[in-house]
Amino acid sequence: MFYFGSVLFVLFGLLFLNSDSLAQLSSIKDTKAVFFSASLAGANQDNTLFFSQSKTLALETPDLKILQDSFIAGVSTPLVLNTQTLGDIFGSSDQRKEVIDITVEPGNTIKYLAEKYGISKKTIADANNISENSALKTGQNITILPFSGVVYVVKSGDTLGQIAENHSDKTHQVSVDDIIADNNIVDNKIFDGDVELIRNGVILQKSASYIANIPLAKSFLMLPLLRAIVTQGIHYFNAVDLGAPCGTPVYASAAGVVQRAVFNGRWNLGMGNYVTILLKNGITVYNGHLGYVSVKPGDEVNTGDPIGLVGKTGNATGCHDHVEVIGAQNPFNYPVGTVLDINN
């Protein structure tokens, strides 16, 4: 600790002795950053100590940050605040983009909820596998989409064009561009088990429920945490929240192939950082709100392999692992407050 503090003192001394102002960084252009981990020494190739998000020499006072307990970096704020930057900082003022779950209050009806959230009654009915005329019960959990449309689970062989066509009719036209934008799809890539929101989409033919009612043996999916407490029961999308301290290791619940490993610290439709694993039997498991992701797309994992750490990224108010099971019942659906232990 003394050594670390001494190095910090020396760095600040050099900074102020070799520059008239932090706003004139050209005078220290030849100063090299000091790394405490040799493996990170190549991260700053142009030998400038401070750089902006546009990778140019910063002209404003930067913030000194300690990253990964290994090195110091000066990070400046953006020179221009555009709408994207403001959206990242304060949140977008555009229409809600993520799905939410609400608890029915006394007097709530499907018509009332449809008007309140600006979506159709059919959208609410389809998303919750009920009819438009169903009576809602106080305390009932209801899924609310961000716009009128349907939810679709990608199947083997699907293409974006086919998905759009299969959910369109004479009065409802689905756009591939909307599917891409609404679901943050990158490079037009979709995978088995992806859960997609289809704006203006309709269900042209009844098929099996998107949450397959296939029970799993309790031993088929391993608890992804050594110990956890159920903090929320079944909610969108066939998910259970397992609470544990941030930084707790998260493990693969079964063997399979990593399809998505998103570690960008962004909102990601409320999921935050997340991992999806396609199991050999076609079931897909999501682990969301992670603080760290240790795998990458295409990795083959075995049951119990580490895939990340518990976090509270995205739409999360506390540290937990959001575990979705696509294609079967969620075996972790115990009453809220239940303590689960991998050894029991």
C-alpha cells in the first residue's frame, strides 16, 4: 500500500512539474504511463498518458482512474455531448424499449392496462397466454411489452426475413429493420433460443407456447451459484432471480455452446451484461445482469465451468443472477426467500 501511494505521489508530481496546465498536455506527450502489470504495458501504444474517448490527445482535464487494481489511466469526458452520449448518461427519453413485469392492482383490467401503456389488448393477452376477456386477479404478474406486437423464440433455420413475413398480414406489416433495432441484433445474427420482440407482429397460426411446459429433472440444470436466495419468481422471460453478493462466481448450469457473451456495461434492453448457452438438447439458458463475463461466443462449456460474476448491470436494483430457461420449465422456481445451496 505504501509503495502504491508513493507511486501515485510521484506521478502527480511529474504531471504538475512537466506541464503548465492540465489543459496543455502536449508538453508531456513523451511521458509514458506507469503500469504495475507488465501484461498491460502495451495497452497505450502511442505513449500518451491521457487520451479521450475518440482516441485523440485530451485537451481538457482528465479524470485519473485506477483500473483493475493494476494501472492508472486518465480518461477525459467527451468533447461533444451528442444525443447518444446524453442517453448513456441520463437515459433515453425515447419510448420504453424493454419488457416490464407489473403486479395487478385492484380494479385493473386488460383494457385499462392497454390504455395505460399504449399497447393493444391482444398484445397483453398474447404475451401472457390469456384471452383478451380474461379477468385479472389482484397480485397477478403481467408482462407488458414496450409496443404492440408479439414475442417470438428463434428456432433452428429461422431468418430475419422469414420471421418478419411469418408475423405479417394485410393490416400488420413487420419490418426486418425494426426487428434488428428493437432487439439490438448485431451483424444480422440470430441464434436458436433468442427471444425477439416483433413490433406490429401478429400470430398467424397457433403453435406451442413459447415457454415449453417440459419439466426438467432437478438435477438436469445445476444451480449456477454455490449458494443463492430466490429474490423473484417466474417473470419475463421464464426467468427466476437468484440473489447473491456482487462478485460471486457464476457457473454454467449444463454443458453446451456459448452463443452470446455480452460484456459492454450497457443497458442491453435491461439485461446488462449477459451470457446465453445453447444446451445439447436444444434448451437455452440465459444468465443476466452479470458484473463480469469470462467466456466468449463459440466457447464450449461443461457443467460447472465458470462463465462470469454476479453483478447488477442493466435493469437491476440489487446483485443477482437473472436465470432464464428457454424451451423448458425453470427448475429454480421456488418461493421467494428460499435459500438454494448447490450441495443440497
